Amino acid sequence: MSENILLNVLDWNFYDECEDDEDSEEYEEASFVIEAFGKTKDDKSVYLKITDFTPYFFVEIPKTWEDRSVKKFIDYITSKVYGKYKCTLINYDVVKRSVNFMDLQRERNLNF
């Protein structure tokens, strides 16, 4: 049975866990791992290892971009990735979201 723990994370670390030889030109599937180091309210140290997390990020693109422009952009990004990691881009999607970047955007809808 799992127990919920409330903690204050003091430091983060991340890495790809694999038996990949860095000098190899072939990509071997890796598991992305996140480590969190923190303390509970009663000052107990906590180490948290997070596995099976698929990293993602958002990139703002112009609202005028159509599918062709998005594909060209993805191809460009992929071309800049080190050879053996080119296949690690799993998916991409254009989403419209209202995002508040510290009130700079005033919560207008943006394309990502």
C-alpha cells in the first residue's frame, strides 16, 4: 500500500538510464529518470526516483502556421539533434491554450 508524503523538494536531477555506449552511433532505448531530493515537515530526508516519465515541452509557434509549416519546423529541429537520438522525438501536436506567462501575455490564446 502506498503512503502519501508531503515534502519540500530541494534539488532535482535527471538522466537517461541505459547501457548505451556514448561513443556508439546507434541509439539504444533508454528510460528517462528524474530524481528529487527533499525534506519532510519533520525534517526527514527523502529521495524520490521517478521512472516511466516521457519528457515534453511547449514551443510557441505563429498562429498563421499551417500543417506544412509545422512539419518543416519539426524536420528542422530533428535535423539539429545528434544522430543517434533523432528517433527519440515521439510525437508532436499543435494545441491552442490560454497561457499566462507571468501576466506578460494577458492569457491570450497561443499556438504551441
